[in-house]
Amino acid sequence: MDVDYDVVIIGAGVVGLVVARSLADRKFDSVLIVEQEDSFGKGTSSRNSEVIHSGIYYPTDSLKARYCRLGRELIYPFCRANDVWHSRCGKLVVAQKGQEDDLDRLYRQAQANEVPEIVLMSRKEMETVEPEVSAESALFVGCTGIISAHELMAAFHRYSAEADHDLLIKAAVVGADPEGDHYALSVHGPGDASYQVTTRWVVNAAGLHSDDVAQFLWGSDRKGRPVLRFSKGSYFKLAPRWRHRVQHLIYPLPDPVHDSLGIHLSFDQGGDVKLGPSAEWLDDRKEDYAVREEDNDMFYTDVKQYLPALEWEDLSPDFAGIRPKLAASEDGPSDFYIRHEDDAGYPGWINLIGIDSPGLTAAIAIGEDVAGWIAEGR
Ligand SMILES: Cc1cc2nc3c(=O)[nH]c(=O)nc-3n(C[C@H](O)[C@H](O)[C@H](O)COP(=O)(O)OP(=O)(O)OC[C@H]3O[C@@H](n4cnc5c(N)ncnc54)[C@H](O)[C@@H]3O)c2cc1C
């Protein structure tokens, strides 16, 4: 049967866009991206730290470790070739008194994950490279960087537009039915319009709603289905007096209770410094992006430990993002769910669920795998 598109991608965040870019590379021109917002990149992809992660943290056999390493290796050359702003500034993970063993464990995990350019530093060595920072010891990671997430997404979108892909905005996919060798997607919008789109392949890149979109297919009572928890991360910005005073990203040791990297210091293209993200479970799964002024105390207390010259008045609320977390168990580390659901009886349906950090870093590697699977089945 004739279908409207070869591939429909649900969601135009960095993940949906990079899949489109990899499909464009493989000469796919019958591709539709459906996005419920009024342009691409309005979700989690523009509410994050914009860090190119090294991959030191994740269990060695996890998808996060694999895709972070491959994605990092691919992202720097992509940025250079496509004029995407980035800086390979490096980072320091700092340990305070009593945390030296934890830092050592992290160093061994980084080695196991084959992360290059890692060096353990004494207090004295660290103070020479970063005089504003105070810690007993530190782990230097040279391959960490920062990037403009918006420029990265705009570059992916350029490839997709040049390949004549369609981007449908202000429209949400609200249902899906398998029909023989294809899927019929129910779409609502723009405005009151409701209609069906048929396609051979579906890529579910719906971010915070990717578990709901998967349910269109297999319902809500399927055993073992991926279910997301929302973890809100707020940021505070620092006063202009902090611009260019710190040369590396500064991280505390990770916080295993919240499965987060801890409140770190980073900076952007213009040198403005931000602190964050915090980590707070949102049990009602509401997209609440408000940053509470009263959290100033918590940010100040946490960061003052490694930035002694910080003053309470230096901080002001900035923005927040929400991590779509897929935890193996209540307290276990989360991982990505990246799967062609062929084995589950849904050939042509690819789920990308729980793509929280380091999703931005990992994007190009994810896009390459997904487009590769689709090209193989062409
Ligand atoms: C606080 C925070 C800090 C982070 N820091 C980093 C970092 O420093 N480095 C890093 O590598 N990663 C980081 N990440 C992770 C990274 O931001 C994400 O992994 C990445 O942005 C996920 O992209 P996405 O395309 O899957 O999701 P999104 O950007 O959320 O895109 C999904 C899109 O799908 C659309 N959508 C949803 N449902 C539907 C529907 N039914 N129909 C149509 N459209 C739909 C949404 O509107 C949205 O635009 C961070 C995340 C957070 C929250």
C-alpha cells in the first residue's frame, strides 16, 4: 500500500532532529517530523547545561557510557565542520575532605570507560590551574566541553530541510495503530485539525512524553514497559563579576540519591556563569519550570564549599529543565531505552525513551544507529 511517508519522527528536539539529519545523509527524502510546539528545540534540548560530557560516570556496559563516548567523539568534528559554537574547555571534579575515596572510585570508572585526558590532581596542582576553587584534590577531564545547543539543532535541521523533509509544527501525535506493514498515526493540529498520517517507520523521540507515545502502541498495562520519572533541575546565574574568573567547568562529586551530577559551575559563549542543575523529583509529572528564589540558600551553601569567594548576593534565579529519567530501580542509575521494537512485534517502530543527560552529547551516535537500522530495512 502507498503510505504518506517512509519515516515519521515524533518530536523535534535534538534527538528527533539528529535522526532526521542522519536519514538525510542516507538520502531519505520522505520524512516528516511532527512537533507540538511552534518551532524545534523548545523542550529539554534548550533547558540544559550544554556540556559535552566525557562519559566518566556511567556503568561501563550501559547505553549511556557507549553513546556518550561515541557521541563525544563525533560531536567535536561535527561542530568544526558546521560552524557550531563550542569550546573544549575541560572540567575539574573536586573532592572535599573525606571524599578522596569517592574521587578515586570515579577515576577508576573513567579509566574503565576508556575516557582520555584524565589526571588526578593534588590541592596544590589544582590551585595552580584554578585559583578561585578550593578542594582537597580533583580529577581533571580534558575532553569535556561546552556547546551552543541551539546552533547544534539548527545545523541538524539545515541538513533535514535541504533533504526536503517536512516539519509540521503545532501538531501532536495523539494515537497510533499498526496496519499491516505500516502505521497510521493520529495527529491533532495545527488548530482544530485532526487527521491520519501513514508511515512505514516511526521514530518516537518525544522526550518527556516518549513513554506515553509508546503506550499508543502497547497500552498502559504492558508488563515491564518503560515509565519515566521527572527530575527537575533548576539553575541560578552568577553576577557579572564572575565572568571569566574560572576557566574550567567545576563539578562536585555526583549525587547518587538523586542520580544527578551535583550542582556544578559552567559558563556560556558570552562568559556568563551559571550554577546548577539541582535535582528534585516531580511526582505529579507536571512541566513546572519555575525557579524558586528560596533555593538561593541551597545553591549558595553547596557551591560555597568549592568557591569560597562566592557571596549570597551573587546568585539570582535563572531557568529550569526536566530530566526524563528511566530508573532500573528506585535508586539505581538510569539508562537510555533505545530500541527497534521488532522483537516486541512492532517492526518499524523505534522507541527513544529516557534520553536524559548525556543525551545532547550522545545525539549524533544515537542518530547514526537509528538511521542505520532504518536504512537496513529499506
Ligand atoms: C537539567 C538538565 C541538564 C542537562 N544537561 C545536559 C548536558 O550538559 N549535556 C548533555 O549531553 N545532556 C544534558 N541534558 C540532557 C539533554 O538535554 C537531553 O538528553 C536532550 O535534550 C533530549 O532531547 P530530546 O530530543 O529527546 O527531548 P526534547 O528536547 O524534550 O524534545 C522532545 C520534543 O518532542 C515534542 N513532543 C512530545 N510529545 C509529542 C507529541 N505527542 N507529538 C509531537 N511532538 C511531541 C516536545 O514538544 C519536544 O519538543 C540535560 C537535561 C536536563 C533536563
